[in-house]
Amino acid sequence: MFGALAHASRRHVLVVLWARGGAMSAGDIARRFSCSWPTTTRHLKVLVDAGLVRVSKQGRERRYELDVARLRGVAGRWLSWFEDGSKDRGVTP
């Protein structure tokens, strides 16, 4: 998952999906970015493979949906290590 989040364009896709209600068609996503269609689809595939986005087919289009629960679950657990209480968990710097 963190590999998928490492690229700024993929993080931007997630933000756009979230801002647009969590789901968009592939074409709508592609129109938001200046990169080529093949580059956009590669970024979307990485996000799908990481489990951050789900894809479904609706007619001739693919619809991408943000998996907020998975993102919060994994990233949230990782970020919790940096809370003030982490010192009580036996974590040494």
C-alpha cells in the first residue's frame, strides 16, 4: 500500500476520488490529469492492486471507487505509532 502511495499522481487520484464523492468513471479521472491515458490506467491499476480503489464495470465504462476503510485502517494504524502514547508501547527511537 505504501508503495502505491509513494507516487504523487496516485495520491492525487485518491484525493480527486474523495472530493468527487468516492467514485468516478475512468474517463472522468483521466480528464483531471495531464498525463497520457496509458499512464493514468497504470496508476489506477497500482491503486487497485494495493486495495485502495475498487473497480467495477458499468456498461462499457469502468468505475473506480475509493476504499476509505482500507486506507484508514492500514495508514491509520501506521500513523498511530507516532501519537504521543507510542512511548508507552515500548517503542524506542
